[in-house]
Amino acid sequence: SNIDAWTVSLMYCALQLERGEFTEATAGLQAAVDLRGGVEPVIGDEWYVRGRMAEVLGFVEQAREYYKQVPPPRRIDLPTLYPLAQGRLRELK
């Protein structure tokens, strides 16, 4: 499979958040946004990273909304944060 730098950056941000490295994950998210040109709107797995950040900061309702925006994978052979988003939604019910 062909995994691009943007996807790898987001996967690493997710890992950093799980390890409690919030500051590093914030910088990593900005780097990922820069990789795709730094334009809004938020897309794809960025929603998961933003959702975890919101959850860590105690904004549970906002986190739920962000997790709902993570799209299902377009191809089964590429990595995605979609399963993690679905898991977080189940946990936050």
C-alpha cells in the first residue's frame, strides 16, 4: 500500500495523544495540516486527532462531534483512524 506523509503524521499524532504527549501532538497536527496545504476545512482522519484533543481537554460533546466526522475508509488496504473514532464514540455514550 502507498501510505502518504499526511496519513503517517496523523497516525503519529494519535499515538502521541495516547501517550499523553499533548504538546507534541498539537505540533504534529499543525505539521499534518501544513502537509496538505494548510487549508480548511478539516478532512479525513484529522477529525479523530482533533476529537482526541477535545476529549483530553474535557470537551466531550465537541469530541463526539469530531469523531462522527471521521469518514469510513475508502480502501481496506490503507490505514485509517476510523475504527478508533468508532471506539471512542462507543466509550463516550
